[in-house]
Amino acid sequence: MAFKLSLPEFLNFFKEQDKTGYLERLNILNKLYFQLVYNTAEFRVKKTVHTKPNPFLSHNADIANHRYRKETPIYPGLLYTEEVCFIEQLVKGQGVDIRVRPQIGLFQMEPFIDPEIERIRRDGFSAFQQARKFRYDSDVIRLNAIEKTDTKTYLTIQKALYSQQAKSNLIMDYEIASSGPSLRSVLCDEYEGRLPPLHDERLAHTIGVTMLLFFMQDSFLVPFLIPRSREVAVLNEGEWSDSASGAAEWPKDEFNTPQTFEEYILDDMYMELKEELGLNKTDVINILPLAIAREFIRAGKPQIFFIGFTHLNYNQLVARMEVARQKTMKDPNIPNEMYKMPAFRNPSVPRTAKEAAKNSEALGIDAQSAASLYYAHKFFEKAGDNLFNILEGDS
């Protein structure tokens, strides 16, 4: 005679027969494993055994490179295509002249013609909110166009809402039905291997700013990489990430704010350093923009890559970061951007631009930080022995 047991019945039966308490100990170990892998930065397993794929954004490099196969990546394997690079200007001592052209009025995002695709956008944003990836709205900066001359770079910008970014660039791979259409699949069919252009108003294309901060250790410049939390909207695969990053915010007092790159963009980078690392302007020796690139993962979202330098040492940076992290955790409207700096796990930092590009995944470094490290090492390699003269100059 055959009989069947449900899984709960089977587990209860096993518990009754388990006189040694093996199952209970196994359950404790499983909870500890989950805590170490998913809720802290002390331990990280390889991507191949991750059981929780991101439903909003695919981080698969091979898929991303195939989707945007007609774009030229900044280096094979890195998920960005370059718009402007400032490294040659910096190395030659010419300085970097970036100017902003603010447009009047709030950006209005266009709908997709197909109402079913708009339904994906609506349901995807709702799921994004339920996952607590979006907690409050803010005024951010959309990049409408880039114009480059021999000596200047012009950014045409407009005020947008962070919710518009969350309804477009941050939910590109969300599907209502398994293997169904997504915002990305529709746009990939339309643009056939290209990123959607900046002027496509179905996407927010808001500007991101990111900084790789270097400190001195044993006479070497070392990047301060942080363990990015899984609570954040993107770059939440449990990898090492840039020192500070975020969406550039539109000035609160826009009518009395000078229309300069420093006031509109650079001040946001300082704000991110303050919020995430607890650093003031006086803690940073120099901040330089290295490049503007567009990201494959977020369907062409523009990113400005900065490099910075500090006189603080590693222990001081970790202490400042922890104070800032504890302050953030007390605010329910702000997601925890980073884990506490691990005591037993340290990043393996690439030594060259090529190594940063080719080995970032094996080193457990996220796509954005891999691009930052690539640009930083490219800058170091171009500057050579003249690096500290460049940093002490007006550039």
C-alpha cells in the first residue's frame, strides 16, 4: 500500500525521528549562511550559485553586450560606451571645461504607444516600490544632449523626477509573464543593437555621479572600495563598489543657483561623499572628472566618473563611513546604501586598466566600479611620473 507525505509532514516526521538534533543544527547553519551571503559583506559566493536573480535589471555581461552589440564598449567586457573622456586634457594640463545648459520646466516622460507595454511599466514600478527600492521622490537631472568641442563640453539638462527613472531605466527587464516582453526587449527590437538615444523621452536618462576615492597606504595609492548593500535599487549583487555614487539632484533653489557644472553636478558628488562616507570638502584633496559614459545595464543611463584623493587613512575612512551608515539607518525613507566594512574580507584590487576590465567579475567588483577602476588606472598610466604635479595644478 502506497502513501504520500507533504513536505511539512515529512519534515515533522524527520524531526520526530531525529533524536540527535541534526536537523535543528542544519537549520541554524542555513540561517547563518543566508545572513553571511545576503545580509552582510563578510562572505560572498560566486554569481553562478546565486538563487535570487534581479527581476528589474539583468547584470549578465554577455547578454548586455549582445543586446548592445553595435555600441563600442570602453573596453571589451565593460558595460559602458563612452561619450566624452577628459583624461588626455587632464594629463596635458589643459583642465576640463564642462558647462551646463539648463532647460526650463519639468521633464515629461512619453508613454509607449502599446498600452500593454505601459502596463509593464506600471506593474514594474509597483513591484519596485514593494521591494522597497523606491521610498521617496526627488528632483534629479536628466541629460537631454551632449555637445563636445575642442576645449569645452556642453550638457543640456532638465529637471526630472527620480520616480521617472524608477519607471524606466531601473526596471528595464521586469516582465509580467515569464519570457514575456519587457521595456528593454521592446527598445532592443526598435534600435537593433543600439542604446536608446538620449532624446528618447520614453526613458528618464538621469545623470548618475560616481567617485572612486584613493588614499595612501605604504606609499601606494589605494582605492577605497565599499560593500554595496542589497537594499539599493541597482548594483546590489553583493559586490565591491565605488566609494560613493548616486543620482545627481536638481538644485533646490534653482533660480538663485549659478548655472555651472560645479553647482549643478559637482556639488552632488560632494553630497554623496558626505551622506555615504561622512566626508567634508576639506577631507578631499582633489576631485577630477575622468569621463562621461552610458551604461548598458540601465539602457543608456549616463554616468559621470570622478576620481578623488584624500589625506585620511583607511581606518579613518572606515570609521567615518560607519558613523554615516548608522545615521542613514535611522531614517526609514533612505535605503541603507552599504554594509558595514567587512572584518574578514578585503577587495583584490586590479593593478592596471586592462586587469580592471578583464578580471572585475572574478574579483567581485560591480560593473560601475570596474569602469571606474579602468578609468582611474588609465589616468594613472597616462599621467605617469607627472601624476602629483597634475593633482597639485589647477586641473
